[in-house]
Amino acid sequence: MDSADSPTKTQSSEDENYSLLCQAHEQFNNTEYDRCLELLQQLDTKGESSGPILRHNRAVVNFYKSGCTQHAALLQELEELATDVKTPQGMGEAGGGLSLKQGASAATVARYNKAVIYYHRHMYGTALEKLAPLVTRLEALEKSMSALVATLQLQLLLATNQLNRAEAFLDYLQYTLNLVDKAPSSNPDEAVPATATTAAATPSTVVATQGSDATVARVTGDSSGSLQLLQLLTHVLNRKPVVITEDGTPHYAALKAQQYYIMKDFQMAAKQLMRINNECTQAGTVTPQLSTCIANNMGVIHLRVRHYAIAAKFFQNALNFDKHLASNLRESTLQTMSSAHSCEILYNLGIAMLHLRRPKEAFQCLLVPVKQFHSNPRLWLRMAEACIMEHEANLAEDERQSLAGAATPPSTTSYAPQSAGVPEPTLEFAALCLRSALTLTLHHKASFHLVSSPEETPEQRDPTQQSWRQLQDNNFCNPSKPISLESLENMLAAIYAAHSFVSLRLGDHITALEMAEQLLRGERLSDAHKLLGHMYAGEALMLMDKAAEARDHLDPTFVSSLDAFDLETRDWQLKSLDAAQNVVRYNLAVAMTLQNDYQQAKTFLSTLTHSIVSIKARALRRYIDLKLGAPNANAVTAGSLS
């Protein structure tokens, strides 16, 4: 088989054309793009029949001549080339070196280049679709081309959080194709083999593939996309014990920091990131891409340890660094385009703002990523939480103003008749967000894939082309990592609870009751959600004039069985069983009052001692006294107005 590192001579009659192609290849490597185009034009005017190859090469050379900014023109040319060139049956888009007669190999490289462009543009699904035919024929491809395709495929699997599939694909590359060696393991019982090497960074064929290889080199330069580094990253993300030996570059040092973070050693992860920043600053190699990455990752670490204000500051710094990359993406290089991560950073900043109880800022941050990650139910839930928090803050402010001695009575809360589709932090929009979150979550739950045992070895998994394709990942919460079944159940419970609350506020009592009942039927239901489910169901039934049924949900005895720790660790007002017991007893007293059972209601009110219900309990007691005709009820009421 001919070498893949240089142009191939297939017939003696092609000597002159072959010589011109070699010269063009050399000029391209020397960045003499004008001279390279002249030589390709000479080949074209000589009537050479290898039109697809020359056409592809000219498109690639023009792309590099433009400073790698005219990727739209290159993509259009590649799409047209794919339409014009059809792969002959039986060739499998494979081959050795690329001769002037092999249009099928030109189609292979063109398809690969299209996938690279889509990868840089963050269109990972489209890139996977374009690359799929090449991955299917991976074993038939020439080895260096196979390494390029495998590298890009692994990058795309990791970028889309398909971690199980990435690990199985890596086993396929290791045990079936022998493209990578076994990764160094931290298990003392295993011998540590030599680190893997890869042909992914070597040029594979004439100008056509040389151009695509340089493009993927930019992928590797930014995303550390060599097979060796991707192999270690895959094992780290899947929590496999591997030894990461730093080589002095930020890529391996950052991977070491990520390993610390996943193993929950947050202090060492932060120290590692600061070391990278200091070393690169001293060496003068700091770039906006590196600064963005370090600032965002530092924010993630602080968010994980609940330092929300510090996390928000780091995310804001990351956004400032990212602005230099995303200021003019239409005229940016592919490398710059792939380095822009404003959506992901704004997602993180929105979460931090929610924890800081700054719902308006959180909502504005989350509006941007929801356009890209619109199938993420957790993101819709977070937007609904921002709407709810903003609404409750407005209610609290109105109440404070009314208690400050305002002469006019407080205005009743009115819900604007504007369209619920208007993206504003309102309860109407919160209801829309929760419907989206619920629909998506139920859909994903129906197709949830249970992960196989982690004790299974690669040999037991049968690392073949078919086996890794059959694996599934629960990666429907992108850009977050795959979700577990327990997390899915918790998210569904949170959606039901929030949906019931919003429906109560909007006066949709039937929906509120339905959501509360669905919540109480949930599996793995936490004690906090169990309490909320009974409370919301009881309130909805009372508002529907079904006080007798509401009393079934407001039995104080069930509160005694709740876990106090689950209540104390939540970010809400019910910080103890005593507070929960008082709230349930107060609502039960309200239900009794609605049934005209005033004496029993007064008995329950007399047991309320917690400050969380003291004001409302006192008002209800006065109302009952008025109903019972107590002689001092009016005097007490008048006294309360002074």
C-alpha cells in the first residue's frame, strides 16, 4: 500500500502531474498559498480528470489563504462537492494514498472536513451525523485517516456528554483497531504500560488531507484532542483510576485539575488551576481561551463548595475574557469560534445568581443558554425558579411597604393578561417553563437507560463496532453531565412541587391539586417534598370548597415521621420539625374554620408557638372570635390597627 504521508504515483503517464502535485503540496506546507493555487490551476488546465480532488484542494488552500476565517465558503464548496461526487460501490470511502484518480478518497476527506467545521461551530449533532459514514467504515480506512476520524468522533462524544459510549468507543479503538494503548492505571496491582502514541497529528495525504489535518490540529490545539489526551479525559470523566503525568503543557495540568474536582478534592483542583495561571503568566503564554477556561472552572469549584458570591465573580470574569473571543464570530477563525463558551458560562452564572437570591439577573443569564439547550428540562426548571423567586420578592416588598404605615390599603396582586410566551420573570412565564420541563422530563424518564455494572471489563463488553453504538447515555441535560435515576426523580418532584405552587398563585386550583397528587405518588420522595405535596393538595382542596378532603392531607401526625435533617438542610423557611408542625396545624385550623368547627380550630390555634405562623394565627383567632360573638373581639381588632 502506498504511503499516506506523500502524494501517490499510480501510473508512469502521471509523472508530470504527480510532480506538479508534489510541488503544490510543498508550497502549501510552506504557506505559499498563491503559488500552490497556481500549480493546482496548471493541473486543471492540463485536463487532468481528477476534478474532485483539485476542486477540494483549491477550496482548502483558499480557506487557509483567508486566514481560516472563510469557513462558510469552504463548507458550501464541500457540500457542493459531496453532491457532485458519489462514492463508487465497493470502495467504502477508503483507500491508501490519494491518487489523482480516486474521487472516492476526495469524498472521504471532504466529509471529514465538514464534520470538523461543524464541530468548531458547536453543532455537535450535525458533526456526528456527517462523520457517521466514516466511523462505520473505520476499519477500512487508511490508518492515519482512521486516527483522524477516531479522534474527532471521540471529541464529539465527549462534547455531547455521551460518556458511556465514549468509553466503549475507546475500547473499540484499543482492542479492535489497536489505535491506542492501555492508559496508565493507578491500580498498584497493574503494570503501567508505555503511554499511547497516535498518528492523528501527522499529515495523511496530499493537499486535500493536509488541509483537513491542519484543521483538526487546531481542534487539538484548543481542545487537546490527541487520542492519548482524549483517552485520559474519557477515563477521568467516567471516574476510572488513571495516572496523569504532566508534560509541562496546560492541557495535562488542566486534566489533572479536573481529576481532582471529580474526586471531590476541590482545594487541590483550585491550586492546580492557579498554578497553571501563574506558570503561563510567567511564560507569557496566557491567552483569552486559557483565561476563560481557568476563570469558569474556578467558578464551578466555588459553586460546588457553596461560595456563591465568589463563584459569580469568577463567572463574570470568564464572560469578560470570552467577549474578546465572541466579539465578531462571523469573521473569526474556526479555532476562535470553538473557544467561545458564553452559553455555558451564562448558565453557570445564572445558577450562582439563583443561590444569591438575585432572580432578575439569574433570569437574564438563563435566557441565553435556553435558546441553545432548549431540550434541557433542568434549565427550564431553573428559569421557573427565577420567576417564582422574583414574584415572591415583589410580594414581600409590597407587604413591607404596607406595614410601614401606608395610608392606603395594600393593593391586591393582579396577574397581567399578557401572553405567557413573553420571556419575563412572571408567574405566567413560570407556568410555561414548568410545562416544558414536565413534558421533557416525562419523555426522558420513559426512555431512561440504566447503566451497566461498572465492574464489567472491556473484554466482557465485547468492544466491537456494534456494541459501542448500542450503548446509551442519559445526557439530556446538556451542557451538564449525564443524569442519574435518583437525580431524575428529584428533578421531577421539584417540577411537580413548583408547578403546584405556581398554579395556586395563578388561581388554577385543579392543576395545583393534580400536580400535588402526582408529587405524592413519586418514587424516592424526600420528606421535604412529601410535606409540600400534602400542603399544596390541602390548600387546593380548600380553595375548591372541599375542606373535608383537605383535612385528610393536613393530619399533623405525619409530620412527626419526617426527617428533621432533610428540612434543616433546605434553603427555605421551614428549618425544623417544629416549624413544619406549626404550619400544618395552622392550615388544619383554617380547614376547620371553613367547616364552621370553630372550637376545634381555636384548640389547634392555641398550640401554635412558632413565629412563622404567629401573625396569621392571631388574625385567624380574631376572625373566629368575631364569628363566635366574643365581647372583646372588636376591641382587640381595633387595638391592632393602632
